[in-house]
Amino acid sequence: MSKRVVLASGNRGKIEEIQSILQPLAWQVLPQSDFQVEEAEETGLSFVENAIIKARNAALHCNLPAIADDSGLEVDALSGEPGIYSSRFAGINATDRQNLEKLLEQLAGKGDEERSARFRCVMVFMRHAKDPSPVIAEGSWEGRILTKPSGEGGFGYDPVFWVPEMSCSAAQLAKQDKNSISHRGRALAALLKLLG
């Protein structure tokens, strides 16, 4: 019997990634857009707070258990920015391209050794909207920022995120490879372990 769970995201890339990771486990992952749920306002000051806000909102409006993630890119030379503001780094309705261009501008002139970065993801599972103890898991993915985009796959900052162990950008990875080593893949694996 499949477990029905709502995914608190409208991000097509995230939805596809999470659905493909959970599919073999017979989880039926329904995006909150199927229920006409509006995105929750991310007013938290950390990945954990934002993920909880999103999961609670989805569980409340869909009357189902909810999974939410909050994730972003932390660049050491930028004191951890863009962090929780990754999707709106270049402004509220910024496109992936605009965010990426702003990042490259801010790192202009920095050498390889100053371009260390990581993707971080916090994943939250909430049984219902009033769940007092949501299950929280985290994953991170170390790499560095390239000087220009490379690769056609992925989304967000993937084209400029160099993955040392694979010797390519995240945008050049096959989907299944990315899912097995990415911050989101690691956070989901940790969450599933906690859920037993």
C-alpha cells in the first residue's frame, strides 16, 4: 500500500527529484499545487524554520502528512550567502539565470581556493499540521563555484557548482547520479532512516 504524502513545493525541479527518490519506496508524492495550496511565506531565519513553516502549511491545507525542504547554496567567501535567500538572491522574482549571474559577479576575481561552497538541505516530515515533533533531517554537498556555467541539466545553481568527486558540474550529472550524492538526496535518505 502506498503512503500518500504532500510535498510542500511548487518548484518543478525539486518535485521531480523528490518523487524519483521516493518512487521505489511506494510513496505517492503529491505536489501541493494539486490541492491549489499557495506557497507559504518563508519568514524563518534558517533552513529548519522555513522547512517547518512550509510543511505545516501544506499539511494544514491538504489534510495529509507533508514533506518540505528548504535548501540553498552557502558560499564561504560570501559569509554563507546566498543561504536561505538562494532562490531570491537577485530579487524576489529572480530567475535561476539572474541569481547565477549575481553570484558570479560577486565572486569575480576570486581564485579557485576562495570558491569553496556547499549545497545544504533541511528536510522535514510532519504527520499533521499540529505535529509537535516534526522529523528533521539534513544533508550537505561540498563543492566549489566555477567561473562560468557548464552543463545543461539540473536547475538553480547546478551549472556553476563543481562536484570534485565526479569532475564535472552538478548540471552535467545524470539524474540518478545527482540524486544519490546531492544535498537533497542525502537529506531524504537521512529522513527515511529516521522514519524507519
